[in-house]
Amino acid sequence: MRRSALTRTALALLSGLLLWALWFVLAYALHGAQCAGALGLSRTAGQIAQVSLWLVALGVIALLARRAARLDVSPGLGRTARYLQITAIGATIFAGLPILVLAPC
């Protein structure tokens, strides 16, 4: 496997869960800053910011999942990349659902 193919494969395997982790940290940082009053956002504006961040994260992870599905690698690696991307999408949806139904603070 050439170096560029190895890099693409590694990114396909890790990118979804890394983006999920980044979103998770940003979402809780935004939530904490909003509850502390550090950002000066109203509840509605904070909720809109949280939902927007969630939707952007879902969109980017979904795009990466589509890209990972088109990788020209061994079937095992391709299947693993696909499952990891699906796991990242599921984790993002599951962790983001409270944003839709609970008040920010």
C-alpha cells in the first residue's frame, strides 16, 4: 500500500469518530459558556447555536461516510471504515438529541 493510500485509509477509519469527539467537546464548551453567561447569548440563540453546530457535525460526518464508502481498499478495511462512520453518525445523533428536547441551562 502506498503512503497516500495508507493516509486516505487511516483518515477514512478515524475521521468520523474524531469529528464526533471534536463536536462533543465544542458542544459542551458552548453549553458551559452559555450557562455561565460568558457569551451573552439568550437561551434561544444558544439553542440555535447548539442545533446548528450539531447539524453541521452530522453533515460533515455524513459526507465523510460517503467518501469512505468509495475507497478503493480491501473489502475488510472498506467495511470497517463504513461501520466506524455509521457509529460516528449514531453517536452524534444520540448525544445531540438532548439539545433538541432539553432547555440549555
